[in-house]
Amino acid sequence: MSSQRKIDSARANGAKSHGPKTEAGRKISSQNAVTHGLYAKAVVLAIESSEQYREMLDAYLLQFQPEGPVEHDLVEEMAAAKWRQRRLWAIETDLLEDEMLQQKAKLDADATGYDSITPLSFAYDALAASASLPFLTRNESRLERAYNRALKMLLDLQRLRHPNSKSAETNPIKHHDPAPTRNEKRATTHHPQPTTRDARAEPPARRSASLDATAPNPLA
């Protein structure tokens, strides 16, 4: 199922709900929309699409199914961090394209042949020497850490609510003993020892007959 179909399904199921029954529950429910709206206004710029941000947030809420205000906050932090990270991607692309045009104009003015990758290489070099590209890199790393931190805290909280969701009984891990090495095989291989005939182990009748054959005959 596509993301849009999941969002539409979640909205359809939500429309079937009759909402909270108690007065306190109605107050909390009424504040949720206000909270989401405040988050959107704080995250989305005027030139960006609030509808796209709400769709992304709905998809996150549908996937993680948060319960309680703390889990909701963590999901919204994840969505906000990812949205701002994507904004940095767009800014980096715009800076590179603008710098590529300037580098291409300089190369054309020099009347020297160059490959198609050369303007991009020169653009990266110029942006790296400025403060723009390092600034974007630092902020992208910061948002990535914020996203991962919120995700870890959310999953930890949900494991506390469902401690047996990933128990060893439902997902057993089979341990296999390692194969024995050549030396171990050689040490454990049974080599039968050759058996030697012992006269003491012979039957009494057979042993006496052999003794009579070797004894001197007094009549000879």
C-alpha cells in the first residue's frame, strides 16, 4: 500500500471514530489540532507547503502509532527534523547550481575545453572555501542526530509499553555449534588398536592341548 493510500485509510478510520467520551478527553482532543498547527507554523516556511508537511507528519503518526503526549512529541520532533533536513538538501542544491553557472561562465571566458563535471568540481571547491557548505554540513549532522535521538527514545518508550512484543519465544534465535577443526577431528577419530592373542585368554581345553604338544614324551 502506498503512503498516500495509508494516509487516506487512516483519515477514513479516524472519521469513523466518535471521539472521546469524557469532558477531559474532549479538551485534550481539541488541543491536539492546535498543537499540530503550532508545530506546522514553527517548522514550515511561507514558501513551503504546509499540506506536504502535514502529510508527512500523518504518515509518521500512522507508522509509529504514538500513545500519550510524550510519544506524540517525539514523533513530531522526528518529522520536524526530517523536514528541515530536506530543506538543507534543497538549499545545497540551489547553491551548487548557482555556483556551477558562475564557474561555467569563467571557464567559457578562458576559452579552454573542459568536461561536464568540471564546473561542478569548481563549484564544490568554491563553496567549501566559503562558510556556506560547512554550515550546511554541520546543521545536517545536527538534525540527523536529533532525528535518531528522538527515534531511539520513542522506540524505548514503546518497548516499555509492550515488553513481550519481541520476546525470544516469538522470535527464537538458533545457535549452531561451530564445525570442528581438522585437528579436533583428528584427535576425536577412533583408531582401533591391533589385538594380540594372549595364551591366558584361550579356552582351557585349547590351552592344555597346546601344552601337551610341546611337552617331552617319556616313552620316546
